[in-house]
Amino acid sequence: MAPSVDLQSYLVFVSAAAALVLTPGPDTVFVLTQGVAGGKRGGVAAALGVSTGIVVHTTAATLGLAALLRASALAYAAVKYAGAAYLVYLGAKTIRQDGQLSLSDAGPDSPLGSDLRTSYRRGVTVNVLNPKVALFFLAFLPQFVGSGPGSGVTSVAPAAEMLALGATYAALTALYLGAVGLLSGGVRSALRSRPRFADGLRWVSGSVLVGLGAALALASS
């Protein structure tokens, strides 16, 4: 008989996932920096990118790809250093921007849609290239698969259950980080009358991204 999950088990998962999502971490800091740099829409786009990365990690855990990172030190190190390098690159690019932090909705030579796609793509890349996130989902999601009593519930395949739980986690993440993006975008709007402060904030945002990259690179496996 196929494993099943009941409503009570699902609510336990949602509660645990919500507690984890609401715990500030690198993704929260990343979305904050993107909201300050790209406005409310840029922050929300970055949040949706991070949520998409969670779907990617869930799929990888379901297919067993995340187990490869756990079993292979070389694969884990390759993904980790790629993610660290990308964060450092984003931070250095932010710091080296000419002039002050742009406070317009889009750059003079780039359409708004292009900026939003860039923020979204960055969110996906930063999340996907963090092997710790991959291993987290590999360990976390299976705890709730097939946990139902098997009566009065709908039986589903374990893989489908994993994907459904991952989609729920991604949705919770999108809601929380989307709010973070909106709030940080509001801060950006308030800086329109304070260009010098905005320039300093550009340095802070870039330094934070570089720090996140360094922390990921130095983290133990």
C-alpha cells in the first residue's frame, strides 16, 4: 500500500516549516539587499527566485541528486565554492557601481522587465548554489513522508508527497521573503531624498553579500 499523509501530519509540517522560514538567514539578507537596490518589485522578484530554488532543491532531493552532495566531498565543495564565488561577485559588482545607488525603478539603459528578471535569476542562483540548503531538504522532507495512519486519507506516491511538501515550503518562503522585499523596497523609496546615505547603503549591501560568500566558502562540510 502506498504511504499516506493525513491532515494532522501536514499541519505539523506547515508549523515546522513556518518556524524555519521565519528564522532570519542568508536568503533573508539577500532579499533585503536586492530590495534596497532594486525597489519593491526587485525585492519580490528576488524572493520568487529564492522560492524557485527551493522547488529545484526539492526536486533534487526527490530524484536523489542531493544525496550525491552528501556522499561526495568533491561535489559538495564544487557547489559550495561556486555559490560563494557568485555571492562575492554580486557584492563586488554592487560596491563598484559608479556613483550612488540608483534609486530609479530601472537603469537608464535597461528596461524594468530586464531588471526584474535579473533579480529573479539571482535569487534562483544564490539558493540553488547553496549545498547546505540541498542537504537540509534531503534530511527534512522525508520525515513527513508517509507519516499518516493510512485511514481516511488519500494515498500518494512518496515522490509526489515530497514534491507537494516542497511546494508548500516554497509558497511559505515566497510569502515571507516577498514581504521582506516589499519592506526593503520601501526603505529604498525613502532614500530618494538622501543620496549620500544611499551611496553608503550601496557599500553596506555589497559588503554584506561579500560576507555571505565568505561565510559560505569557509563553512565546514
